[in-house]
Amino acid sequence: MQTLLIFSHTFWKDSKVNRALLESAQTLSNVKIHNLNETYKDGVINAESEVALLKDSQKIIFQFPLFWFSTPALMKEWQDRVLTHILYGKDSKLLQGKKFQVITTLGGAKESYDGHHGYSLNTILSPLTSAFKYCGCEILESFAIFSAKVDTLPMQEYLETLQNDKQQSVRSKIWE
């Protein structure tokens, strides 16, 4: 199964955790890493190019560090431009039957996202999963790395998540 890992990071140049994750993902032959920060340094998303990448993929992963309860701005721009282009374009069923998953890193502890601030992590991620479900994707459980530090990353579990296309037994795979 070909997996398209779409990545964005507001502070990509300073990234340690996500840079280490992406470097390990490069070892997987069935995973194409698409770094929006490197591809669109000017912030202008080319929807046609993105659609071409999506056509060849059976699994789509959004990977990003969670900042202020959301995705990086460039990833939101991607959603607005590309999903709108698909939905109102000539191939509105393009994402039908594909799998979608979120992988996110968080600086905060797991307890910070247990709902005591009003929202759980699954609720925070629901705009992403809802949009892709609306477009016809099967939603896989999210994979979250809390209190993310480069020297304690669950690298084996991360790589397994990239390759796995089956539903996990829990709502979110969580590592701390």
C-alpha cells in the first residue's frame, strides 16, 4: 500500500522531534514524505500537483506538531485549497475508499489533553477527521506522541503506524 505522509511544521527549521521522525520514515519504501514547508516555501499551494500525489496513494497521513489546538497554518491552507478543489472539481470521489490518519506530536503531557481544559485530543482533531470522512475516507485512529522529546521517541511504534492500514483497538494510539 502506498502511503502519502503530508507534513507541516510552523517552525520546521528548528524541529528536532519531527525531523527525527521523518528521517526514520525515509527508510520505508512504501511511504512518500511530502513536506509542505519545503515544497511551498512561498505558502502558495498547487492543488493540481497535490491531487496528482493523492491519486497514487491508498493511505494519507497528516503529520504535524499540535500548536494552539490546531494544525500549522500551511496545513490548513492545504485543506482549504486541495479538499475544495477535489470536492468541486471533476473527480469529487478521488478520496473515496482511501485511508486517512493523523500523527501528531505534542510538547504537553497526556493529561493536558484529557478534556479538563474542555476538549480531548480526539475532539481537537475532529475537524480533520470529519473533513476526510466527508470526502469518503476511512478514518484510522490517531497516533499521538505526548511530551515529545527526540531522545525518547517511540520510533518502532511510529514506523509500524506508518505501515499499518488496520484500525487499532483503541481510539488513539498514545505514547508518552
